[in-house]
Amino acid sequence: MSEPLHIVGAGMAGSEAAWAAAKAGRPVVLHEMRPKVATFAHRTGLCAELVCSNSFRSDDDERNAVGLLHWEMRAAGGLLMDVAARHRLPAGGALAVDRDAFAAEVTDRLRAHPLISFSAEEVTDLPDQGHWIIATGPLTSEPLARSIRAATGAEALAFFDAIAPIVHADTIDMSVAWRQSRYDKGETDEERRAYINCPMDRAQYEAFLDALLGADKATFREGETAGYFDGCLPVEVMAERGRETLRFGPMKPVGLTNAHRPDVKPYAVVQLRRDNALGTLYNIVGFQTKMKHGAQVDVFRMIPGLEQASFARLGGIHRNTFINSPTLLDGGMRLKSRPNLRFAGQITGVEGYVESAAMGLLAGRLAAAAMAGRDMDGPPPETAMGALVAHITGGAEAKTFQPMNVNFGLFPPIDARGGRRGRKDRYKAYTDRAKALFTDWLSGQG
């Protein structure tokens, strides 16, 4: 048998990389230390376990950058978008999944592939020989992190990420709460009723805010500072930015009508999104938190409709690590000093499930091609995958490099010679251009 590609980490990026390489005919050894060696955030040893939200965000591939990334992954034959479609939950215009069923099928399909084998041993050192993809994600174990620091000659950067709590649906008071997606978004009645909404009047909001700000919080070790990623701020950190911040963020009351009191506009609204296919679990949208567990129960039960809530999982905070990719990686996501090593996923400084998986898919294809003796360039920067790679491998300012979600600001600008475009038309132009170029790129790969 030909030389295998070794992939460290079976999260979103590692799972997608393994599938891509195996589809290209390359034997793969997928190294996953869980559950033998646990992490703070994971509960199982399943591949592609979702540890925070169960949403892959917008599925609009015509006017949304992450929706475009969904499209590119499907076009490239990716595993995770295919599995996500089979375990999709109603979530308005978002792609949300039953997290346990999703991870179970990803694991089953990877284990069933004849070219993929698994190793349960922890990888603690960067290997000198062979072809490897490091896709250990934001929770890279400390021994391997030390080896990465030694190999790169640079300290890994770090930020803190938070997890939102999950509530048992049958403990939500539906005489107070109601089901509705914002602006009734969705093609079916089920999708238009995908979220549970808990309304607050001004006095309830102010009391909730005071309790949130005054609650006991997790503390950091001496010398650690909290550099949060803006897309996943703890709810209490958002609240510290101003008393109206939450009302213009996760608790905005727009696009919703209280089914119990349609003539009364809520001052603020807490939304919960379905977390499993049975509809027995709901996560509190945007309520990542660093509050201590006892404080979380007290504070979150102040939300109207959640006074008797039972929590399947409380929130938490953990340290995420990523490398300074603009200085360390080349355009193929190889470590410049050791090109037998590629990095993929969140450890490279992309943020989000979809972005991580897309970088894994691309790394798997590039590695398989290189091992077969074929030169293969990544997709052009006008595509979503190409824009992300260009950003992390040189487009970003190294001195201020921070995790980044895909967005149209990373794409080369659209030619405006045809006159000014409205935002929706401009975004459609970005996606039309990207789809054409990505299709051409795929056709050229053989």
C-alpha cells in the first residue's frame, strides 16, 4: 500500500481532511486521542463533535459568505455538509443540526471507509518524517502545543472561547414563551416556528442585566489575559460594553410578535434554538458564558419562561490556541520550516465550524495531490475557500492576527465600473463570481 497521510485530530477539520484525502485514493491514518485523553469541552470520542453551537450559520449561498462556503464544500464532495443535510433541524435560514446524530454519522462513515484507519494514541510531538496534517483545533493538548512552539520558534497565540447552556425543552414555560423565527423566516411552518422566544419588559431586562453583571465569573490563572473572539463573546462581556448592547445583539426584539400578547412589543427577547432531532433540547442563542455554574442557574432562571428550567448542559469557558499563520504557513498551509507538515482548521486562525471544516477539506485535497506527485494550487482568492487561505497565509497583518470568520471583506473587490450596486446585488455578484471560479478550479483538478 502507498504511503499514508497522517491527520492529527478528528474534529471538523480533521474529519473533512480525512474524507477528502481518502476520496482522492490516499490511505489515511486519523489520530484522535479522545476519549482516552479528554478535553475540557468534548463529551465523547466521536468525530466532528460540536462543542458549542449546533448551527453552521446561514445557508444562503447567494448573498452570504458562509452560505457560499457551504456551497463550495458541497460542490467539492465534502462529508460534513452531506451529513448535516441528513440531520438538519428547523432553524429559519440557518443550517442547524442534531449534534449527536451528526457526529455519530460522521464517525460511522469515516470508520467504514476502507482507506481510513484510526489511531487512539495521543500525538505529543510533531513528526520529522512522513506527510502530516495537524488539525488539533483550539484545544490542542499541551505536549503537542509545546512541540509546535519549539518547531515554529514562536509562541502560540491564544484567546478564550465560551459555550452556551442547553435547556430541556419540557421545562420551558410555553404559556410565557412562544415559537417563531425572526421575521417568520423559513419555507415551511416548522422552520417559521424554529425558535422559542422568551420576552422581557424593561424592568425584567434591567434586573436581568444587573444580576448578569454581578454574578460570580470564572477567573483566569495568573498571567493569563482574556482575548475574546468577537463572534463568540461571553454574554456578560457583551453586557459590560453598555446596558443596551444585548438589546442590539442576541436579545434584540425585532422581527418577533409575542403570540400571547401581540399588542405588547417586548423590550428584549431571549431566543432558544432546537439542539436535537427529538426537539427535547434547546440551546440559548448567543448566551456563551464564563459565569460559574451556580450563578448560571440563578441568572438564567430570571428569564421569563425559564423560571423552572432544567439544564442539560451549563455554559463554560476554555482557552483556544492558534498559530500565527501569516508568518508560519505557505499558501498550501504547509509549515514553511517543515513542509511535510500542514495545518488545518481553527488552529490556523480561521473561526467557526464551517471555516475549520473547509480548511480541512482543502488541506486533505492538497496533501493527497502532492503525495501523488501532482502540483495543485488552491482555489482562487475570489472563492470563499481561497479568500480564507489567502487571509491566513499572508493577507492578514501578522502583528495583529486574530481568528476570523469568512466574510466578503476578505474577497477581492467586485469591479464597480457598472455603477453603484446595492448591498444585496453586490453580495450576489460576489457569490456568482465565486461559484464560476470554484467550478473551474474543481474541473481542473482531474
